Amino acid sequence: MTRLSVNINKIATLRNARGGNVPDVVKVALDCETFGAEGITVHPRPDERHIRRSDVYNLKPLLRTEFNIEGYPAPRFMELVTEVKPTQVTLVPDSPDQITSNAGWDTRTHLNFLTETVDRLRAAGIRTSLFVAADRQMIEYAARTGADRVELYTEPYASQYADNPETAVAPFIEAAEKARELGLGVNAGHDLSLLNLAYLHKRIPWIDEVSIGHALICDALYLGLERAIREYKTCLHA
């Protein structure tokens, strides 16, 4: 079964726009679980422009599903996750001022750094996932780090999907097959939506988890949060 992890960064962005605690990030996360999400994802950035460190601490004891924390493994991030001990840490190669993750790791170039980081997370009992492009070599080197999973960066798939779904998905099938061959779990995320998710899942049914935030929260403005989550889950069970 492919799990749906809801990224709640956009909820925190909305809250931070006015100050106070509306909407309540923790309540929304718990509601997502109630409505059927199998995980919650957050990406705390150094400037705390959306998810704050305090949110991470507040969420951990209350969540009933898998907790996935994304981020670049700078010292403060590593201190946070090794203390909180979420179910999974997804390592991304973002610069501090980046708006959103828009590239995967060069796992060959950063092999030693990533291996040391994965070792530290493993020692803390945390599952690790590396954010990578749909590239066989990057996946091969990801496996060498000792990571448990890779998260395929799916923006290229999403941007090409409308023109030619088969062409768009082909490198992702190849990458996911390579990951499975090497014993890596496969996650996917970035620009997945109700338009393209079902097709991706149909072609790669062994995906362990999809992490979706922006599109799902946008759909929730029209559909409501409960229905939006239900429709995304339907894409994963079609």
C-alpha cells in the first residue's frame, strides 16, 4: 500500500501571515490523520518562514501516524531530528533561502557527507530517505550511503505529464526499478496532484509513500480538507 503523507508547510505559511495560531498547525495535522492520511510531513527551514522548530516539538507526541521531517542536514537540523526522532528524515540539498526543493542530491559527489549523515540518523533509530532525481547513477550512489529509501523528485514528471504521460513516467519507472533492485524503498514527491498521481501510481505501484502539500492544500480550498485527502487516497487505490 502506498501511504499518503500530507505536507502541512502551507498551513504554517497561512498562519504566519497574520501571526497568532490560526489556522492551528497541530489541529490540522491531527485532522489530516483523522481524514485518512497515513503520515504528516514538515520541512522546517532555518528562517522558520513556515514550519517552526516549536511546531516540530508540538507535533511529535500527538501524531498517530508516520512523522516525516525534510531538510538539509545542517547542524541545527540534525540536532532537531536526532532529539525528536521522527519516523523518517528526508534529506534534501536545499540552500537556506530556497523557496522549495527543486533538485535532487548529487549522491556521487556528496557520498561521504551523506554516508556520515545517514549513519548518524541510523544510530538514532530514524529511517532515512534521500531526495534524488530519476537517475540510475544517483540511485546507485544513494544505496551506497546506507539510506533506507530514495524520494524521487517528480517535478519533471508533473511538468511533462499533460503532453505525454508515457514519456513523462518512463525515467521514473526505470529509477524505481533500479531502487527496488538495490533494496531501497521508493518515495515520491513534488508537484504531484489529482491530475497526475493516479497514473504515476498505476505505473509504479510499489511506491512506499507520496508526500504532497501544495496541490492538496490548494484542492482543499475548493473541496474541503477531508474530501481532498479522500480523493488523493483514491488515486493511490485505483
